[in-house]
Amino acid sequence: MSDTSTPSVAGPSVARPLRIAALAEGVSYAVLLLAMVAKYALDAGGEGGVPIVGPIHGVIVLAYAGLVLMGRDEQGWTIGQMLLALLLSAVPGGGFYVERKMLTVPARPGGA
């Protein structure tokens, strides 16, 4: 008897883009906080860069959230772990925590 099922082809891993997005989220959050300090605490001229850095950070957070949702199964995360990864985007340094402690990068084929 022959197997008529189609073999499942794994798509590209989302781990690397998710790792990059987590780091970018952490860095952009830090830059945004510095811009806000310049604007409010140091009374910098103008807006202190907030109108520029804010939207950039927003786009990075949206990309990060999308990648978290896409990578949940690949990472083997429970719903709680996925929600934690999403919530950590609202915490300064949360992206760094996700990148360092929560992500697993699948081994490359051929051991390279």
C-alpha cells in the first residue's frame, strides 16, 4: 500500500527574523526613552526626536508582535509564553529578555 499523503514541507524559520525584531524592539525602546527624557526632563529644543523615533518604534513593535504570533508553534511556546513575549514589548528591555531567554534557534541542516 502506498502513502498518498503529501509530505509536509517546512517553511523558512521565523526564529532569526524574530531574534532581530526582538533586539530592534529593545534598542528602539531605549532610544525612544532617551528621546522622551530629552524632550521632557532636559527641555530640549523642539520635540527631542520623539516624533521621529516614536513611529519607528511603533512599526518595529508591530513587526515583532506579528513574528511572535507566527513563531509560537515553531518555538514551542504555550499561550502563556506567547502572551509573555507580547507583554514584554511594553517593558523596557523586554525585547532583550525574549531574545536571550525565550528564543531557540533551530539547527541548520547539515550541522552548519
